[in-house]
Amino acid sequence: MLSKKSKRFFLITLCAFLAFACLSVIPVKDSHAAPADTILSVGDTRGIAYHDGYVYAASRTYDKITRTSLATGTVSDVVVFPEYTSVMTVALNAAGDLFYTLDSDIRIYKISATDIVNGTASQNDASAAYTAPGSGDRYLYGLTFDKVDNLIFIMNYFGPVFSEFASVYKIEPGQSEATEWISGFTTFLNGVAISSDGNAYLLTEYGSLFKNTPNNLVSEIPEIASSGLAFLPDGFLYASNMTSTIHKTTIANEPVTPTDPTDPPSSGSSTPTGPVTETVIADVEGGTQGKIAQTKITRTTKPDGTKSDFVSFSPDNAAETIAKLKDDGAKAVRIVIPDAKDEVSELRLELPAGTLRAISSSGLNLEIYTNNGIVTIPNGSLSGLSEDLYFHLVPIKKEDERQEVEARARKEQIVKNALGNEDVKVVGRPMSIETNMKSREVALTLPLDQSWLPSDPREQEAYLKDLGIFIEHSDGERKLVRPAIATLPGGRLGLSFTVLKFSTFTIVHADNLSEILLADGGSGAQGKHSAYMKGYADGSFKPEQAVSRSEIAAILYRLLQDRYADGKVIAFSDVASNFWASAEIRFAASNGLMIGYTDGSFKPNGDITRAEMAAMLARLAKLTGKTEASVVRFADVDGTWAAGAIAQAAQAGFMKGYPDGSFKPNQTVTRAEAVTIFNRVANRGPLQGVVTPSWKDVATGYWAFKDIEEASQDHAYEKMEDRTEQLVR
């Protein structure tokens, strides 16, 4: 079965072929008048442009850019490309430099005016002038310059399940980065032209012509796969349609005094204008220093009054921030998006691959802090990312849209199954988040406004317990999860939870929700665990340090003191009564969990080997499995004193061998390895959802991070389907 993308390509290609084969001339018209003149090109015309008496046309099938003289009608080649290059657009700036894009290529290429004047140019004369922002499948199908030489281009991209979106970007003269100018289109755009007063005319592939916004349809051009647009000297807008003809429409340039297209309209003006952009500064914070750096936000006010933000956190910004945080004990780089008036309707954040590498190697987490939600990316989730990353955050502010989410929540089977007839209410603003980050753990926090909560402390506590997060994933999955209560800067409360994929997240309230989400058994079961590992005075854990026998005794005591009573007191010659772990060693020895040596010593500071650990586990868990070493087939175990215990510990899943088939029975056990082993024995963890590490030397990307966090902090948890634990609070 063809994908949507493939179907579209087939349909467009077929229609173009039929149109060209029949040499038909289909008029361009709107609701007010019939079309007029046509201009010839070589064929399969996509993007078009006007400059200095010529109409330039990009011919995809013929792999060339031509120009037609308005004085003589002569068509000549300007740029000739290799076969199957598939040129899509063309535009010229005031100096006569030629710019173009290719199909399935996110770069904008430039050929200097000199190369064009001297004769037919080739791809060898071109250089990549700009690269479109974002990542994933993107297509640049429209290109033009406005009267002040801003380069305007269309970027089309696919959303979930091949849904289509388009935005218009602008690059100012002398700048290298593009800023989003117009957004909100839910279909691909093929052509763009800017009128003399700065209005943007935008053509969809199916012939709908819009002015400035998706809500302002001004004309219908009856062409399948309409393509380029350009204003010509006669003052009218012309459109190409993937044949050998370029048609004149009835859309005329507005006869007004030229102004900067980004200037707002004067008071009382009735002429709609395009979006207005401004630069806003975002603070970058971390550690105890507060603001330590800044980055620029491009804030766009659209014709309907809504505002959108675009931020690109560059590698230079990241390096500056990390350098200042190096000695500050910081745990995260925090980008704070200012919005004191609550005006911003969406945020697009771009994180180049260089930025991701810098933050990942620093060991810091990354936080995106907005009024409507906080995204925290643990350092471990940044590791190994090689492509640019983007996040698109859209708070759902309109009441009718909130009610739609509430209605969907009531109808979802997962909610009905959980809550039965209980009434579900949406609390606050749902948040829609899109990103190209896949299958990596990210923590989200949705803030709670105090006005939404009961004023009585007891009532508020009960109300908070009955809040959940209704998740509508873009792949169709629906979930109802219990979040953790978080305290945000300034004392504001929020709800935190961890996800591996994104879409729309909504806070919901229902009576007795806490009882339902706290049900015993399986996924959704809740409980509490106490820490059983301690670190060192300097804030380190020393995960690679060998664990001592006294530390093992302390672990056993903390895990099992409620299950065992002290048995027969056993004294050891090298364990004084004032030794820090004397009570723990007495507990472990008296209950037969650990044994001493034939000389009467315990060797409390001695390391424990993997063989000794296996023997201890066999006693602890009273393992009764087969004791033949051949059962688990470790190459270096047969004939050793602990072969039977090693076989039993391996069969129980408590200990594992190495990729080379060995067990290494005489190798010492590290503190990190001890934690993972005891978590398996106690059926605990690994603990998901921890964003800020408990220890300075155990970053989120460390292999045993989640097991170490499970052992290091008191916590409530939710047992997940994969038998891991999700941090609740």
C-alpha cells in the first residue's frame, strides 16, 4: 500500500504529465474575474521569479532554470543541472544573485550575479547559502525576496501519521539564521510572493491562494499541483502550474507607499498587514548564580494578535553557559522563556546537534522553563544524539478547546474503565508537545495555579491526591497516570511525570482517583521504599570503588532488619564494639547471612569477590536450584569452591556473567554492581523519573544510575508494566 507521501507524489506527477502532454492552458481565476495573459516557459514550471525584465522559472523535470524576456518572449537557459537534480524554486535579490532549492534538500543555494551574466551557469557555480531550521523530513517549495531584500521561504513538513504542516520563514540581509514569520497551515504550500506593501500571498498545492494567514482565503486557482507565484511589472500576481505556461491572476499589488513589511499598521488603518517580529531576550540559568547567560527569542505577532516564539540555543550559547556553571555545583542548564503577560501561544525551540553534544558531555540536564510547562531532559537522554532536536510547545488556552479535551477524556475507554461513572474535569491548561526526540526519558511538569485549588489546607491535600494526567499520544495510545506533586520556584505547585513519547497532556480531576491509581497489584500498584545506600561526606557515591564486607553487612541490615531478629552473638577478633558497622556485622553473622574466617576474623574492610557474593546470596535467598556449574556454562567457574552457589545465583537472575562467557569469580564487586544485585534480590527498581542525580559522581547517563537512585533515596513509586518503578514523590 502506498504511503500518503507516495500517493501524493504519484498524483502530482500524473497530473503534471497529462497537463503537459495535452499542452492545455487552464485559466487562473478567482470569484471576481476571468484570467488574462500567459507567459511561456520550458515546462514543468515550479517556482517563478521576476528580475530586471525577465521571468525566471525553475523546471523540475528538465533540471534547469530558464528565463523568459518580457520584451521578446524568448526563453533561454540560465542554470543547467545534472539529470534528476529536481530544482524546485528560484528567487533573485536586488543585486541579481540567484537563489534556488532542490527537492528533498533543506539547503538554499546561491549563484552570484556575475556567474549568470557571464553565460549559462551550472551547479558547480553554486554554494549553500542557508540551511533550513529544524530536523526530520522538510521540503522547501517556495522562495522569494521582499522589497527590502529579506529572503522569504516556505518550509513544509510532516507531522504525526503523515499530517501536513507549513510555515513561512524570513532571513534578513546579513543574517544567517531564519525566523518563523507565518505558521498555522495544515497543508503543504508551494508558492509565496510578497506584495509591495508587505502582504504575503501563499499558494497551496491544490490551488488555494491565501493572504497572510490560513484563515484568509482570497482566491481559488483550479489547478492540481499549482506551484510558483510572482508579482510582475504590470502589478498583477502570476502563478505557474507545472506546465509550460505561467498565468496572470486578478490579484493586483496594493498601491500604497512602501513600508517595512514588519512594521505594524498605522492607527485606524483598514489594510491587513503581515506578522510583526521582535527580538526578546531569554535568560539561561543554573546553579546558585541565577541568570548566567542569555539567548535570543524571535517573537512573532500574527495578524490575529497571537504570539509565537522561536528559540535556537546555539552551541556557543551552550558553551558559555557550561563554562560559567563548571564550578557552581549546578545540575541543569535552564532556558527560561519570558511571558509576563501570558501572551505566547506557542514555542518552537531548536537544539542543534553541537548544543546537544556540549550539554551531554558536561553531565548537566537541560530544562525548558515556560509559564505553562517545564520540560526536563536528563543528561542520559541527551547521550548519543547526532541530529538537531526540536520541541514545539502549545498550551491550549481557549475554553472551547479545553472543553473538547474534557469531552475526549470522558469518552476514552481507559478513563471509563478506571473511573466508571465518576465525573472528570479538566484542571488548568492542557499542553501539546511535539518533538523529534524518540524513546528517551523526559520529565514534564505542568504547573498548578493556586486559584484552581481549595483554600483549606486539608481540602487542598485531598484534592491534589485526586489529580491525574490524561495523556493522548500521537500514535493513538491513551494513558491515565498518577503524577508526583512538585514545588516550583516561588512556591508554586506542579505535577511531574515521566514520558518516552509526546502529544497532549492534560491535568484531570475526579473523586476517588487516588484510590483507583493506588490499587494493589501489577501495573499501577503503589508503595514506598526506604534508602539502603549511603554516600560520602563530599557528596560522592564512588560507584566504581570496591564494596567492602562491612558495607555489605550494612546493606543487609537496612534491607532485612524488620524480618530478622538478632541470633547468637558472634564475636570477631577484628571488629571492635565501637567500629562503625559493628551492629550491622553482628546482625549479618548471627543470622547466618555472612560468615567469618577460620582465624576468627571478619576482615570488615576487605573487598568481597563475586564468588563470595554468590555464596552469600544463596544463603540469603535460601536458593535450592541446581548446583552444577554446567547449568549456567561459565567458562571459569567449574571446580571453584563457590561453583554451586554461582550456578544458583545465576539461575535466580541475581547475578550475570560477562559477554565472553566468564563469571570472573575472584573479581571484586563494585558499589554500583552491589546495588544492582541487591535490587534484583529485593525486587526493587530500577527507579524511573529521577531527573536530578543524588550524587555528584553518578550522572543520569551512568549505566547503573537508576539502580543507584532506587537504593539512595526514600521514595514512593508506581510499579510499571515492565516491572520497573516510576517515581511518584
